[in-house]
Amino acid sequence: MFRRGRGLRVDGDFENSHDLILLEGASEVRNNELFDGGFDVRDMTFRHGGDFVGLTQKLHYIKGLGCRGVWISPVFQNGFNSYHQYAQLDFTTLDMRLGTLEELRKLTTTAHDLGMYVIVDVVMNHMANEFYFEGHAESEAPWRFHENRNEREYRLMTRKPENMLYDTPQGKQPYLDFYYDNTWDPNATYNGTLYGQFGEWVDDDGSLGFGTYLASDFHHNGDLIDYFDPWQINYGKIYGVMDDLRLEHARVQQKYIAMTKALIESADVDGYRVDTPMQVPLNFYKVWAPAMRAHAKSLGKERFGIFGEFYVTPARYATMTGRGRDNTMYGQARYIDDISTLKGGIVYPYYWYIFTSMVYNDAQYADGLALAYKEENKMIDIFDPTTGRNEYAMWTFCNNHDNWRMQSMTGKAHFHMCLAVITFWPGVPLHYAGDEQDFDTPGSALDGWSREELSASLAWRAVPTQPGGNPADGDNFDMTKASYRYIARLNGLRDAQLGNSM
């Protein structure tokens, strides 16, 4: 469990000038005990190591790139082979394979001594896959909302037998702190306004029926199938494998607030990268984000960063950036309300324009880049309540852990051009660990194919990408590598020419 710890004063100016690097199992392997298994260096779908101690030892390597911060995978306890760390089982326990609280604290302390920031990925939308919808243990569960035509939302069924469940105040449960309850409330509705992909809003006014399992901390609506349905993207089960939390309810909000406050105080982290924010009701962020900033400030952190994964349309992420705007407010000094939520996020629209122009070698796609920036600035609110200033803090990138590495499809020259674009584009350039060592494994990272680690691993020998094999097959902390020096030089030029003024 987390213990209370003294927060150190580390002010983070996340506007524009800070280069970040994303690390997924990228640190050096340490010979620690693998408490929950899931480790096999021969298999690219298993864990290959990487922990807080190894990352701490390699911070100088990251600093040498010119990066001023690190973004690491979620740190809470995951299951046997949830190597990606996005299927947590317990928000009050660090994953034992990553290390101890003291080791995480040593990581943040060392980073701060080097003038660097540590941003931790947090997942609030969902947990692991401990439930199935009644009647759909192995099949897709069609969407249900309230009770209509004698068909109501699903009862949740546990995947584990009762003797493997936890004893909790709410009886036998698969999770220690979030509980399911199959008690039907025939008059219940969902509170809070929801937003869709086009910035449109909907309210549960009773016109679609009544009734839900309101006492449950989880949604019982079925799988997320239609990403253009505002109800489904907020309440549906992602990929049919992630138990969806009822985050619009104050009871669940307060649990999550307590757990993420504890991580700030115990580990002295400087910011959160929020996973899947587009699947979370906005009223959660209107409560959670101010609570995080206030708690961080009480610990001496005047500027705690909160950034989202904007794998979504600009109209959708406009509702959750700053004070938020829906599609009736663009270009006006109007906002959803006066409460600021996310400061910025990882913007996919820019990525797609750059990626498409490079991969298909067609410059016309790049024309959309400037247009997207111009239109986005009419849509989003960039006011920062901690400074009282407007600050553009979107993250731009060439590669990340959910997409094919660009160089695997088009080669190093285009990739280096992309790096130059993101370095001097407004916002925060984000680098993906391994790019500086010319990693070029093809395939979807959602299948584990491009989450290569920098330490030696046998798995990538099975996927040769160059005449000499796969660059990921070996110990890859070479600070003389041409791409490493290229990124370092770009970051040096950015600092010298732009500083904090961009």
C-alpha cells in the first residue's frame, strides 16, 4: 500500500519547450524477482523486463538526448501478462515487477536532481477484465441502455470462482476497491452531460428510458461498438476486455481522486498522462483535475501537468481541453464552464498529416498541417489556471506505442524530416524510446510488436528488419548512434533558438 510521503517542490513549466520521451519497458533489466510472472525474453508478446531501478540508472542517457522529461507506463498492479500496464487490478499497490515505492521515489528524486520531470500514465476509464456480461462470456455483448422492450442492461458475472475473490465490505469481489452490484434501480438515470466525436452533447433526460445498476461501480451496458455514439464511447467496455468504471458517479470519482492523490504524494511525480480520456464522462474531469492541481500545490508543486491521449477528433478533445468548448462555441470567448480540465494532450490529427505525407511521399497531405493548427486554435481553450496565461501545450510525435514506427514503412530520411517538424512545431515534441537507436520493427504496437525494449532481448531476432537482423536485438544504449546525436542536436537548436518563447 502507499505510505504518505513528503512532496518536494518541483515546478513544471510544460509550455512548449519541454521535450519528452515515452518509455515502455525501455530501461535496463535488473535481476529482480518476477512476482506475478509473464516474463519471457524469447517471446515478443511477453514481458522482457524493465523497472524503476533500471530506468533510474539510464536517466543520463535520456538527458543526453535533450529530453527534459520522461513519460512512463502505468505503475499500478497489473495481471500475469498485462505487459502494457493498462489493465490494473489495484490502484493502491505498485506493480511488484516494476519495483517498490522507495525505488519509484528514487527515480523521481534522481530525475529532479537532473532537472527532469516524471510523468506517469494513469488509467481511470477502466480496470482489467474480471467480468463478463451475462450471456456473453466469450462473445460480443450488444449495446444496452436502460430498460427498453423488456430488455435491460446486463448483469455482471465474475470470471473467477468465488474462492479466488476478495473479501470486501461489499462481499466477494474481484477488485478490492471497486465493487459490482447487480441490484437494479428501475428509476435511475445517468447524471452529467456527455460529448461525442463532433463536439455534440447529450443528456439523459429520460427519453431513452430509465433504470440502471446505480449501486455498481461499473457500467453494465455492453461492449463499445459504435465510436460515434456518445453513450457508447462514454459507458461501453473498450475492446470488450476492459471493465468500464462508472466515473460519472460521485462515489467512484472520490475513490479515484484518493488513489491518484496518493501517487503524487508518495512518489513525487510531476504530472499525469491520462489514458483514453475520450471514453470518460466530462463531469469526472471537472472534479478530478482541480483536485489533482490543488493537492499537488499543497505539496509545493505549483504547476502539476495533466495531459490526455487525444486519439480522437479535435471536436471531441476540444470539450476536455482547458475549460472546454462544444461545437457551438468555436471562435468565441465561451466555454462549457469555468473549470479547467486537461492542459493539453497527444494530438493525433497532426500525426496523421505528417505520417501520411511521409509514408505516401505526397506533399499535398502536409498542407493540412497548418490548416489543422489554425482550425484547432479556434476550437480549444488553452488557459492555464495555475498561471493565468494562455499556453499551448499539445504533444506532437512521429511514433508512439500504439502505432507502427514510421521508419518501418518509409525509411530513415522521412523519419528524420518528421523529427525536425515536431521539434520546431508549437507545443511539446514527444520522442518514443528506440527511435534514437533506429528501431524499425513493423506491426501494430497494440499486439506488442513495436514496444521493443532497449536492453538485450532474444525476441526480436525472429523479426529481422535489416540485412544484419533487427536493431532491437541487443543492448541499445549507444550515445554515438547517428539518430541519437541527430535528436540531441535538434533539441539543442530548439533550446538555443526558441527557449520558452515558442
